[in-house]
Amino acid sequence: MNFVSTRVITADVPRLVDFYEQVTGLTATRFTPEFAEIGTGAARLAIAGAGTVPDGIRDGETILEFLVDDVDAHRDLPGVLMPPTTMPWGNRSMLLRDPAGHLINLFTPVTEAARARFR
């Protein structure tokens, strides 16, 4: 398991992506209109729209994201909000809350393009 990114949920993906591109001086990769990433070397900053998460997750919440070998092997963990689901950008993801209420995403790249990003 590796910690690889923090994802920020927003109602306005383009505006937040533009802001973080200005802050970091880096160019985001826009995978879909609802999902972009900025690679900062050691980790990624992911920016996603509310349509990428279950209802009840608020604008401005952040998600700690961990790369795992097989996300489906973790489906019985407590606090699951979204069971393993294949996302449009090629990751199979599962969303849960830790006991303190923080959002956690466990994911496994399942497409060749997604796997290439984590080599």
C-alpha cells in the first residue's frame, strides 16, 4: 500500500484546476471534465467534481488516496461509502471514512493507461 495523492472535491473543477496550476506552476492532466491531477513529484494533487463521489460528500472535502494491489480485497473494511467501482480514468476505487470521519480512497489501476501513471 502506498500513499499517492490527496483529492479535493469541488463544485467547480475548472476553476480549482486553474488555481492550482497557478500556485504550483505545473500543468494538470485533465482526464475527464470531472477529474484532473497535478503531479508534484512525490505525490499528486487530484481535483474532482461532486459527481465522482457518493451523495453526502461536501464541496471542499479532501480524500487521502492509497494505491493497493487489489481494491476488491478490502471491500469488507468498516466505513465503506462506495464499494469497489471502476472509474472513467481507469482506477478501480473504494471510498470509506476512517473513525474520525476523514475520507479514504483505496484504488487499483485497472487500465493500461492508469497502470502506466504509477510505474
